[in-house]
Amino acid sequence: MSRSAHPAGPRHADVLPEGHYTAPAADLNVLDAKVWSRTVDRAADGTVSVGGIEVARLAEEFGTPAYFLDEDDFRARCRAWRDAFGSEADVFYAGKAFLSRAVVKWLREEGLNLDVCSAGELTTALAAGMPAERIAYHGNNKSAEEIERAVEAGVGRIVLDSFQEIARVAHTAERLGKRQRVQIRVTVGVEAHTHEFIATAHEDQKFGIALAGGQAAEAVRRALNLDGLELIGIHSHIGSQIFDMAGFEVSARRVVQLLAEVRDEHGVELPEIDLGGGLGIAYTSDDDPREPHEIAKALGEIVTRECESAGLATPRISVEPGRAIVGPTAFTLYRVGTVKPLEGLRTYVSVDGGMSDNIRTALYDAEYTVALVSRRSDAEPMLVRVVGKHCESGDIVVKDAFLPADLAPGDLIAVPATGAYCRSMASNYNHALRPPVVAVKDGEARVIVRRETEEDLLRLDVG
């Protein structure tokens, strides 16, 4: 769907294109385990709980809107990725999906590494005790100050994104008397089947150095000849929210071809390749993501096969799941404010949050589902659009879904699979206060990122 095309057509809401939404579930009280975190449960009386705590109690204690993160689920997904790839590969959690000091602590304890892409993310990682050697530093325009901080801290790798950055990192490392481990990010000419703004491996975009025209080969030559750099491998990333492994197969083949060229020209076999992240999750019941062990097996077989064909030793593989770990572990809890039926069309359900806590629907046409979680209802399903309270017609949280027809102001509804990017991309649009993130585990809940206050807003406004 075009980013500029309204999902309900040119007249906004009066005609729904055929097949735009799926039929309602047979029972709206059933929570599909595919899109909800592991400890979410609906009791016989219809109340929903997470980590053993009813959502009504959570709403009373922490308010709405709020993100509730299932710590058991997060840790279990970390272990699943770690175990799937084993000791012969490295798993870097992509911190851009969601990062806090508590999350860094969990990652450290569960044996995962961390990928950061800003000075703020690096600061958070180090403050929470992540060993610098387990950190990778990304970014397409790292400042001189950011590079110096990363090199001084001793990060395990810096992913180089341009010819200028090759020189900058080398110069900084030499000045500091260090030899910095680096990878070169290449664009391999693979366009993932995803939204234009999250497809990252076709040539016409800002990330990486193109394989085409020998640019990547030249970047390798320069890095190998600079004393301040230790080139350990090649990095590739083809996009986000990907279900099909075909793109990874093409990407791996082209990266291995580059490794073979490096060996033939420079007599060096680079020991690592990073295939990035971007693996999809289930936002709705129609999505069918792969399990970590399936992904690990597929990627391992692809790389091994391509290396054998090229006569190369199989390099160590790195991957960078972010959304695939944290995305399914959280839901956003809202309180219904108004219910506005439009005869013959749909019902608009306004909640106390909106695009300030989840911009993905407006930005990417992202699809979500939603459920009534404060009670059970056997009412007929009604087609709804869940919208926020912002002064913006594009303030949509869930474009089209079904909720019970007896939905009323004051009810609690929840949108699952909001652990990735929602809090990270949250804003203060209309001077909204960004919601808290609350970790729930074994009947206990604690704030890991507090709710903003009006004092926070005014503190930045110097008048």
C-alpha cells in the first residue's frame, strides 16, 4: 500500500476496499498466543493478567496509557536466540528496538551482546554494566565525538558505513594508541519485501557502501591498509519485519563473493560476517514468523554452502535480532474515552494515548490487533478503528479490527506486540507525556522507565 494512500480510500472512511480487513474471530475473548507474550492469560471471568497480575490492577497502580513488558518472556526469547546459534555465532540485541538499563542487565545475564547506534544508547549500555567488548556500534553518520567515545570505551566492533568513517575511525584509534576492531557495512542490492522506509539493502538509500561498482572492495582495501583498524568482517542488513529467507540467501551469496575477492586480492580471509536482523514477528494472527532455531539452521546452511562453493572457511556468523526479541514481550494498555459509531461504516474508539506512544501505524501503515481486557464480552463484533487523542487525523493506533459491540467508555483495551519501537519512537506531540514501561514478573510489577511529568516538559523549556 502506498504510504500516501489512506487505508480507507480517497474519501477516508466511507468506502472500505474489499478484503481490506479479515473477518472477526469466532470468539473475541480468545487471545492468540502468537501475538501475546507468554504469561498473558484470560481467566474464566474474562479478566486478563500478565505475569500473574490483572490488568485492572496494573491500570490502577500505573495509569494508562502504559507499556507492560513481560520479563519472563523477554528472557526466554533471549535464551532461545542464544541457544539456537550456539557458541559458534554471536547474537547482538538491536538496542534501537527498545533500550533501558533493566533491559541491558537482562541481556548481560542471558549472555547476549548489544548493538547500539547512538551516544545515548552507548551511555545506557555502559551505565548498566554491559562489557564494552560485547557492544557493536552502528550508525551512518557517527560524529567525531561519538567515535572517540566508542574507541575510548573499547567497544568490540564499530560498523563502518562510509569512506569518510573509515578514515575517521582509523585516525581516532591511532591518536588514542589503539587498534579498533571494525566491520564494513555493505549494501548488497537485495530489496526486502517490506515498507520502503525499513528496506535497507537496495542501493538507493543512506546505509552502507555499495557492492556495485567495486565500492565495497575499495572500502576493504582502505581498511586493510590503515594501522588503526583491525578489519574483522563484512556486515549486511536487508530490512525489517522480514519472513522470507530468500533475501538472506542472496545477501549471503554476495557477501561471500566479496570475501572471496578479498582473499584473492589481499591474501586475507576475513573471519566474520554479520547478516543483520530484521526478522519479523506476529503483529496479527495472519503473520507467521519463524522460530530462532529455524532461522539459525537456515542461515548456517546458507553461509556454509556459499563458502564451500567459494573455497572459503566458514566465517563466524553474527545476527542482530531486536524486534524479534522485545516486540512480542509487551503490550500497550489504554482506557477507552469515547465510542463513536459511523452508520454503515465503522466505529471510532478513542483512547487516552495515540501516535505519541505508537507512531508505527501512521509512519509505516503497520498492522496491529486489539482486545478488550478488563472484562469478558459475548456481544456481537463491531468493526472499529482505534484512534488517539491527538489533534491529527492520522492519529491511528489500529486501523481496522473487531471489538465487542458493547464496548464503553472506561473499558480497558490492549494492543499487543508493542515492545519494539513504540517507546523508542515515542514523542511529546501536543505536549503528551510519554508513557512508562513497567516490567511484570511472578506477580510483581516495577517501573523500569517512568512516566514523564509536566515538570519534565517544563524543565527543558528555558522560557
